[in-house]
Amino acid sequence: MDITTLIGIMSGVGMVLIAIFMGGGLSIFINIPSMMITMGGTIGATLINFPFSKVVGVMSVVKNAFFHKGTSPEGIIKLLVNFATIARREGLLALEEKLSTIHDPFLRKGIQLAIDGTPLETTRDILRTEIDYLESRHKVGQEIFTAMGTYAPAFGMIGTLIGLIQMLRKLDDPSKIGQGMATALITTFYGALFANLVCLPIAGKLRVRSEEEIFSRELIIEGILSIQSGDNPRVVEEKLKAFIAPRLREKISVEKK
């Protein structure tokens, strides 16, 4: 689990609740009609903007914001260098025994293509196509949450306008103006909170996760093509280490010693 996402949401909600309680209590911030306008409007606009299947399918993508099982770049490099060593000594067919130990479907597919003797350019094209469609799927999830982060404050403002209109009808009773104004502003509060604490941060986290996964797959492609070309394991290692920061390169070197 990505603990930072959970900590971020909990700390954000926690600080808001503490501020609310310090100011007088939670009950005045609970308004069901305001919630219905903000949440209902946001969901409705999202369904209008995106196909229903995409909105439902985004749940399989949003888990990436909370759960991340990706292998570190250093781990990928070590594994590929190990495969390069085996292929150099025993031939590519020797890697077939390792397929069952590979948990990453993308890496397993790449190694299988290499074992099958697929031409280098064909291997590259197949794996690049996988990355392109992965990026496309992830982009939809990011766009949906970004759109929701845009709609929520807008519907919060619409709810405020509705509340103000209702309040203006009661101007003959000054005692109700303050309460009416507070109720009207709650929808803006709901919209701003939902957008800036949930929707936009999740969209940002999905973008980061997508970039990390694409980077890992680019690393895998380079490693597989080097192995398939028969490069020396040391050359494979140096090629792959060029993808990562110097401090991580040093860490790999220290561990090898």
C-alpha cells in the first residue's frame, strides 16, 4: 500500500475537522441538500463527459493511487543483468526455465519474444505498443479525476447560488439571513474540499504512478533488446544504469561488491 496517499488524505481531513471543531462544531457543516447538489452534479457531469464504461473502469486504475507493487529500477536492472549472464553463457533458450519465476507479465512477454527468436525491431514494436495502450488507459483515469476536480467547485458555486436565491426570498425576516448565508456557502465548501483533497490529488498520483510504470517498461525493453543482441552482461548493466540517478547506480555497484 502507498502509505503517503493514505496519510495525505487522513491528515487533510483531520486538520479540516480539527479546525471545524475549534470553531464551534461539526453539525453546522452537515447539509444533505448541499451534498446532493455538489456530489450529484459532479457525478452527473462526469457521466455526461465520459462513457459509462470508462467511469466504472476507472476504479481498476484508481487503486494504483493506494496500492503500488512495482519493482524498483535497481531490482529490474539486477534481474536483467542476471538474465544477460545466463543468456551469454548458455544461450537464450536457457531463459525458458526462468519464465515461471517472472511475475511481471510485461517482462515475461519480452523474454518469451527473445526466446522465440523474434526480430529485434518486431520485439521493440510489440512492447512499445503495449506501453502506448497502457499510457492511454492510465490517461483516461487521470482525465476523469481531473474533470471531477473541475466540476466539484463549479457545482459547489451553483449550490451557493441556489441557497442565495432561497435566502433572498426571506429578506423580510432578518433573523434568518445569517443562517441562510451560512447554508448557502456550505456547498462551495463541499466542492472545494472534494476537488482539492480527493479528485485533483488522486489525478496527480495516478500521473506519477503511470510515469513510473512507463519508465520501468522502457528499462525492460532496453534490457531485453540488449540481451537479445548478445551484449556482454557488463554492457547491459551500463546501458540500464544510464536510466537511473547516479546515487542509485552507486548503490547497485556497492551491493555487487
